[in-house]
Amino acid sequence: MKQLRALVARLHAIPLNHTRPLWQYYLIEGLEDGGFAVYFKFHHCDMDGVAHMATLDAMYDFSSDSAPASPPRKSAPSAAPSPDFLEQTTTAVADFLRQVRSLPNLVTTLAKASRNLGRDAQYSLAYLWKTPRTRFNVAVSSQRSYGTASLSLPAVKAVAKAGNVTINDVVLAVCAGALRRYLIEHRSLPDLPLTAAVPASLRAPGDTRMNNQLMFLLCRLATDVSDPLARLAATQVAAREAKDLLADMKDLLTADVSVLGAPIIMTAFYQLLQRTNPAWWNVVISNVPGPRQPIYSAGAAARHYFPLSIPIHGCALNITVFGYLDLLEFGLTACRTAVPDVQLIADYLVEDFEAMRRAHEALSRPEAIAIVEVAAPEPIAGPKRAASRPSMPR
């Protein structure tokens, strides 16, 4: 696995050729016990993580005895000419005008959301102001490092049920514990808690279109809390704040946006990130539901399904989680210059969850007489969110 992670990190660092289809598929042989691995890379402009799950049946089988696929037929290049500058500009203008015509609906939606608009703005700005700068908030190099970890999904569910929290709360709390330990060992843990950018899907149920439909929520990570149960309680409060903001803003957001000059704007924005490395957040943590049935390649069942993602300037670490069978599979993709030992964080994820699980077990024993008092941090914004405080078992 160590050699496989190193190889995948090197492959992941190679940019896709923009003159070719924006995906690559690697078959990697030579794993121990006669195993092999499949590494699939696609450009994020094609699809997000939820849409990717809808492509699994095109890449893998869901049965060990599936009939071999017929070899693809060679197709002649399309006779249709590529769209020229004028055609592309006309299409962009038409899309922009279509959006303008929908402004009355936007105004109505904005009026509905205006009740909490000030509070939500205060919440978001407070996060940006209070996010500390860490070793992850740097310009990323062209090299990558990669780490993996697996947690038992039934065990995570049991901890979530015992603490009256969600699975995502457990994931965020475990990530916070691992990052806290890693930064302590590198003598760089800030006094203020870290901030995670957490992608949230904007898709309607059943929507599997090949595009991107997500927004980033800011969520406080309780890296300033040493006790795993207290950290989980603080995480529940912070995650609930983020969900409240999503509920207020979701109707205002759309994945179908056309902006004239978007490539120029985005290129300039990315160059700005490279020069300034802003500490808007410290890490990206994404949790994507995965297949609950085994996937097969050439008749062999996949033992694991680890994700990879993208570090960017100003955020050199991305933690993505896929659910596969009875596992939560963690893939940590990082800039090798900033985080060369990313596997340490992955190992600490497993150890921090085990400490959390043992702490819950200790509370459930008949002989447990200690009272565990958890002082959850006050939410950043608004009296509405301050009323939602977690209760912990005693």
C-alpha cells in the first residue's frame, strides 16, 4: 500500500492533456497477494463527486460473472466543425440573457431569505476573520502526496447514535482530532480552531447529470479541544450552524451560471490565490455517499475504494471520504512540499476514532460514575443558533 500510494501521488500530479478527453484510466499490477488496483482520474469541470458515482456502471461491474464487454468500435471524427469564437460568444450571450430574464424569480427568492441575511453574512464574515493561518495555507507545488485510511461504517454509526449526532459530525470531529495531533507534533497548532470548507450538494434527489452542483460551507473544526467527546459535541454545534446557513441560502444558488469572460476571470482569480494564499479556510473535507454493493473489475471484487481530490493554492490539504460497503474510505490528497507526511494524518484518523469509540463505551458501562460535562462553544452568529446546544450522555 505504501508503494501504491506513492505511485498514485505521482500519477495524480501529472496534469491532464487539454487536447484530449479529460480523463485517464490506469491499471496497476503487482500488489501483494496477487491484487491489482485501478486509478481513475477525471477533470473536475466534467462532474462532481455525486455525479461521478453515477458513472460507476460504465467503469466497473456489479457482479463477478458479468459478460465481457465488447471492444469499442472505432468511430470516425465528427464532420461538424468546432465552434468558432463568434458562435461561442453568441451562445454565452444568449445564456446570460436567459439568466437576466429569471431575475424576478431571484428577487422573490431573495426577499424570502432576507430575514436571516444579516445574520448569515455576519456568520460567514466571522469565520473568515477568525480562521488562523496554518502550514496548509500556502501556494501548492506541482508534486502531490497521498494518504489513505478506512473506518468501519457500523462502528461510526454506533458512535453517532450514542452521541445523538450524525455520521458527518463524527467524520468532522475525527478529522479535527487528527489535524490537532499532527499540528501539535509539528509545533504549529494555532490557538484558534481551524476552519474546514465542506462541499454541500445542490442536487435534487435523483439528479445524476454530469456537471458540478455544489457549494462550500464553512465549518469550525474543534482543533482546540483535546477530549474526543467534547470535540464531537462542539462539532455538532458547528455543523448545525453550517446547515442552517445552507437552508437559508440554497434557494439563492444555482449551478447553471453563464458569465462573459469566465475563463479570463477564473484564471486571474487563481493567480491571485497563488500570490496571496488567503486563509479563508484551512482544509477541505468532503463526504460523498458511495456504492453499498461490491464493484468488480475483471471478475475481482474491490476491497477498497479510496478517493482523491484537489489541493489548491491557499489550501494544500484535501480530505475526501467515500462510503463503500461497510467502510468509510478516507483519501487525503496534499501538496507534497507542504505535507510530505500526509499518511501520518490518515493514521491519526483511525487512532482518534478508536479513542472516541472507547470513550463512549466507558460511559455506557454500569460502573461508570463520572459525570462528563461538555461546554460546547458559543455559535458565532445569532440567538437562533445559540439555542441549539448538544446534550451528552452522563
